[in-house]
Amino acid sequence: MTRILIVEDSDNLRRGLCDMLDADGYQTIAAASAEQALAVARDMRPDLVVLDLMLPDAEGAAVVKVLRASGSDAPVLVLTARSEEDEKVRLLRMGADDYVTKPFGRRELSARVGALLRRTTPRRGEGEGDDICRVGDVTIDLSARVVTRAGTPVGLSPKEFDLLVALARRRGAVVTRTQLLREVWRYEPDVVSRTVDLHILELRRALERDPAHPEVIVTVRKVGYRMNAGVQTGDLFGSGTVSQPRLT
């Protein structure tokens, strides 16, 4: 059974979250503090962590940092009452996978939990070692899940990597936010989230020469995003032949 660690210092909310996710068929483990959460995560190895941002002994962001430093790749869904975009970006940068702003409904939480637990990028079969894509000075190695810029490794979260691949797959075609939410996060069509925009922001900071004037990941106003139409993405999903275009 899928195990979910719920970290929340409010007794009522913690019990409510446990009841809600138990009813969805998950096995829940509860913790009321950062110290307890890290001990449980070490011993129980949960499949997903639902984490309150404000805990009595530490910020939730510190818990995320320690989890990632310890090698845990369990998805982390942060519960926050803060609405500032900078704070949400900070959480994603530290290793959280998504966030829910309080107050939230049962349907939204269930959708986000389910989406995070589903695999976002199916594994390809044998022979994927040559799956290389170059976009300007950015190189994507699909099989190794490694991205470099001008030969220097770029640290991307699993979701940022999957988002980059989803854009590259379209070879310059526009991808809507809804399509990206379905493909990368496995959300249902009626789920509204700004997580795509925040992850795009982080990708640009990592990959663009000038994030304020993006050349690789372009915004299509009121629609979504696309890879630069003037940049070929090689045969990442084709024959394995690699092209080396230049950005203009």
C-alpha cells in the first residue's frame, strides 16, 4: 500500500488529512514536528510527503532540504498559507514538487497527491543511450536524465527535467499549460495550478543566457510555451542523429 507521510502541527488538520487520504486508499503516517517527520521518513521511507510549511521546531523548507540531502526522492507536496510567488519558487527550488495554498478542498488535494504519485515520464526501452538533444548550448541526455549548458552540468529537479523534455518533444509546437499539467503532473483537466509557470521560471534561470529575455523557452501569450521555433531539437525521439543548431 502506498505510504504517505503527513507533517502538520495542527491536530485537527492532521487528523482530517489522515482521514481524507485513508479514505482514498492510502496508508498514512502522521508527524507533528520537523524532528519527528525526519525520523519517520528515515525509518518508514514514505512514497510521498504532505508537508506543512510552518512547523513548531523548523520551517517545512528545512525539512525538504534535509530530505533531499539524505537522498530521498519521495515527492513533496507543501501546504502553505503564503501566497507570495517568491516563496513558492523558493520551495520548488529547494526540492518540493508542488504546493497547495490554504484553504484547499478535498478534491484539489486528492488530485495533486494522485498526480505526484503517478510516474511522469515512462522509461524507454533499450538503446536509449544515443537519445541526445541539443538546443543552442543546452544538451539534454534523455536516458541519463542529465542536462548541460555549454558543457557544464545543470542541476534540475525531476519535474523540471520532465517539463523540459515535454517541451522538446513538440519540436517548436506550442504546448498549453493544461497539456503540460496532464503530461508532467498527471493532473485532471479541471485542476488549476500555477506550478507550470513557476517551474518554467526555474528552467529559464538554469538554462537561458538572459532569463528576462528567453531564447530557448518562449512564452506564447495566453496559450502556453514552446521551444524556440528557430531551434531544431535534434532527433531526441527519432533516429538518434544529433543536430547542433545555433540560437539566433
